[in-house]
Amino acid sequence: MKKLLFSLVALLGLSWGAAAAEWRVAGDEKSLYDLLNLDYPGLKAVKKAVAKGDIATADQELLKYFRNRKKVSIYGLDMENITLSQEEQMMADQSLEHKFYAHKGYQPSYFYGDDIDWRYWPVKDNELRWQLHRHYWFIPLAKAYHLTRDEKYVDAWIEHYTDWIAKNPIDGVERLKADGASAEEIAAEKENFRFAWRPMEAGRRLQDQLTEFELMISSPRFTADFLNLFLRMFHQHADYVLHRYSEKGNHLLFEAQRMLFAGIYFPEFRDARAWRESGIEILNREIGVQVYPDGMQFELDFGYHIAAIDIFLKALGMAHVNGMEKEFPASYISTVEKMTIVTYNLLFPDNTNPMFGDTKQHNRSTLKRQFAAWSKVFPANSQLPWVASDKKEGVMPYYTSQAFENSGFYVLRNGWDKNATVAIVKAGPPAFWHNQPDNGTFEYWHRDRNFFPDSGSYVYGGDEEVLQQRNWFRQTRVHNTLTLDNRNLEKTESKLLLWKDKGGQTVCVTENPSYKGLTHRRAMFFMENGVLVIADQASGPAEGTIGVHFNLCPGEVRYDESGLRTLFEKGSNIRIRTLCDAPMTITPEEGWVSKAYRKKEKRPAYAAEARKATDESRLFITVIAPVAKDTTDKIEIAAPQQITDRSLHFTVNVDGQKYELGYDLE
């Protein structure tokens, strides 16, 4: 170990002066003892050694202090019940061979070389490169050591950790410039810095180092020399994030929560209070910025909405277990509870989630554990344990359909059990990068099946090839909404015009200025038996081909003169029929659905299309009906009796049952 550390010092161009007093971390010209508050309780022996210039003794006393100090709780880490999943064991063991679990979408893990190449980029997906620098396998290494006491796991962690420090210096660009490096070398270093030191990744490393420290500080391999280096690098990370917080969004929340953890866990640092207070200030501010009054996080993505809940609660939990919960006002806590209420409203009866935006299909077991954790924070909310327990405990919500107008999510629901039918509509304000041009889209779940899952996102971003893959899934036409000439929406600023839920029928009318010269109004009529009728009006001077798109779940379908029917041998089926006020064609389209990163499945998709002239409006009426045992496969749509800018009235007949549908706007 001593040899390894001396090699690291030489590699970094660092100096080992008298008693290691000048040992420096790349880009940091302060000694560790300039960074610590030596008057902190318990550091008396350390301070005495530093005053004598005996840094070697100071390091030994500091190691003794940290191994014996009063434990600072890390929220979420139960030292008496550490477990290592099969996947975590795999991550730890593979990393011994430099096969690093950089991204769950790229498995099996890539080999990063005997001499670790932190710039290896086998697929030009930015996420693969970014997430490599989050060191996902470090905590599995720490857990494996804690449970087995096998020092090979600590050795691997220290090797990877120190190698990363040596090859990803925070001041690498400046060093190359000072050495007169070529433009190509400097450009490569800048690119590497962009991935290695993005605040999101620096913050993730900062947070995880707390758990790694807690689980491995007792190892004899964790020497006083290494402790000096570890603490200096920790401070470097915290100081970096403190001065380079992301501008907005979930990244800013993650970074603030992690800075709060850092400030609470290591109060021995002079800057600990500033770290903690910066995190608290940002979270208290951003919960009012990033959460709509209806409780939805403003990126309008189910996955990042849940991530925001966990961020807010982790921060609160860390403060609570360390006696600092008063740093957060009551409004903070009530807002987070409101966020959990949105979450269970957006779930289908089988506890699966809609995949709007960049959302993936969440693991149902993970969701249940999250709801169980939330129910402990909000014990008066009896719906949370109901979801967490698969409806065995707690109380079922007393309502069905629900409108979240601020964020533009509308839940049309006739029940909460497995026999229910649920349609979730997305038609809200502009959002950010994780959002898609999909206003008006919906998912429809009947009994055991989601018949219209969102296309998902497949990948995030990277080179031209990866961006093309991402952009395919972002197209408006691969969502269940209306397009002009198959183009992506130019605006996503939907407004709710009408919400009415009574008499066994829920009516939701929204409107979006989708294109220059074209407004899309979508009225959805949801019946208590699960029949969903959609009226799409395209108005304005724009001309071209209007298409209403339907992207179904994987499976066989049949088209005929009466419309479309799914053909599942087991479970439920639906029928779809569309009427237009002009000659209409049914056009099959390419269809894919992605429920996980870099995984996709082919599915049937089509568009009902008709031409629109400059002086015309266009109306499509679509009926989606469950197939019942006594169905006659008969769906009739009558021409509207009344249609104006403020009203629409028409009749449909489904298997002999007549529905008089319509709305009048005030």
C-alpha cells in the first residue's frame, strides 16, 4: 500500500516533504490541515501534532479519531443490516478484473484495460461516458468488504480510486497549457473534463464516498496516508460542486442534497457548514420552483418526479437523524406529500407507470418499497401503505378520476382494482430536456393490459448515430396525438378548457397551439364502463395532412371496414374506430416501444389521415371500446349535430348502447 501511494504521488507530480506536510492533491495547493477545523471536539491530539510540524503523527491521530468518533448517521445506511444483492456482488467481482459497471443499458460490462482507460468510449453514448465517472461499483466493493472482510475488495477500491484521481485531475487542462501541449491534447483533456467533472457526477461521487468511508475505514488497508488523500479529494469535490451548481432541474436538486450530506457527515471541515447550508437553501428554494401547485415536478417526467421526491426526503431524513430537521419548514414536508399523491394517481392498477418523456418502465417491487418508505414519513396518509402492500393494507382512494391542471396530467379512471380501466392524458405546459413534443398524448389501460404505452425514449444522447436513435422516439407522430404533415409539434402549451366528472362520465377538453396556424383541441369522454371517445379538432389557416396517431402495445391486430381490433388470445382486447368529416385514409406506421434503456420492441401503429385546406377545420372522432363477452363488434359514430368554436355535440353507439356526447364552453 505504501508503495502504491508513493507511486501515486510521483505520478501526480506531487511532493512528499518533511513528514508528508507538502503532499498535495492535483489542483489543490492547501494541506489537509488547512481545511480542517482543528478545534473541533476530539481533534486535540491532531492539532498538537500539526503545531509541532509532525504531519505523520497528525495523520495517525486523525485516523484514530475517525475510527472511534461518535457515529454520524447516514440516512438510508443501516450498518447492522448491510446486504449485497446478486447484481452488486457481480459488479464488485467484475471490477476486480477492470470490468466496470458503467451503465445498466450496456451489459455485460466493458473491460477498461489492465492500465485503466477512463476515456474508453466503446459506444458514443454520452451517458455511458458520464456514468462511468459515477463509479457505481464502488459501493458494492465497500459492501462486499464489510460483509466478508476480504481485503481484495478494499485493495480494488483504493486502486480504482487513486488511478481515477491520477488520470482525471481537476486542473488537467491548465497543466497541459502550461506544458505547451498540442491543441489536440488540450481538446481531448477538455472533453474528458466535461465527462469526469460535470457537477452531477462530482456530486454522485461525493455522496457515495460517505458510504464507502463508513464501510471501509476499519480496514488495515485504509491507512493514515490514504486517509489524508481521501479527505483532501473529498474537500476538492465539495468545493467544486459548491461553486458550480447546475442552473436548474433535477441535477441541481441532486447536487444540493449531496452537499447537505457532505456537510453533515464531515463537520470537521471548516467549510462543512457552508456546504450544508447551501444544500438546504437550494432545496427550500427549489421545492417552490420545481414543483407545481398540484404536486408534479416541472420536468413532467414520472421518473424524475419520483427522483425529486426521494431527493427531498433524503435531505429531510439526513437532517432528521442528525437533529437538524428544523432547517426545513412545514411547507416543504406538505409539498413532498402532495408529490406522493400525484405519484399513486398516475399508476395503473397493476402498479405500472406511464412512460411519457424519458420515463422508463419502473420496477414494481422498487416502487412498492418507495411507497412503503413514504408511508413512514406521512403516516396519516392511508393511501400510501395501500399502494405499498398491493392493496392489502391502508385505504383505497375515495375518488377515481383526477385532474392535475397545473402540470397537465389528467387521470380518467373508473376504479382502482385489476378490473378497472384507466386513461392518463398528458397535455400541459412547456417543460425541459426530458420532456417530448407529445401534448395531447395518452395511455389506456384496461384490466390486464396497457393498450397504448408511450414510445419511451430508448437512449439519451451522444454522437450522430445515438442522437438519431433518441430523436426517433421523440417524434410527435410516435405518440398518440395529432400532427400536421407528420411534423413535430412547434409548441407544447396545452390549456385545460373543461374538466367535468359526474354522472358516470368524465369529460376532459384541452387545447394546444401545436403549429403556426393550427390549433389542436382534444376532447376526451370517458364512460364508467371503460369506453373512451376522443374528438380531435384541427383549426386555423394552416393547410396540409392532418393525422391522428395510434401506437398500440406489441401484439397482433386486425384492420377491416369497422376499424381495428386487437387479437390477444388471453386477457383483454379492444376495438378502435375513427370517423372524419372528410375523406380519410388509414396509414400503417412504424411502431416501437422502449421500456428500458437501449431495449425496444416492435408494435403496431397507424394514423387516420385527412387533408385540410386553408379555410377548413378538420374533425376526427375515435371510439376505443373494450371487447366484452356479449359484444356485437358494432361501433357507430354519427355526424355531429352541433359544432362551433365553443361547443361540440355528437352521438356514438357501442354494441347497442347510445352515448350523447358533447361540451359547451362558457
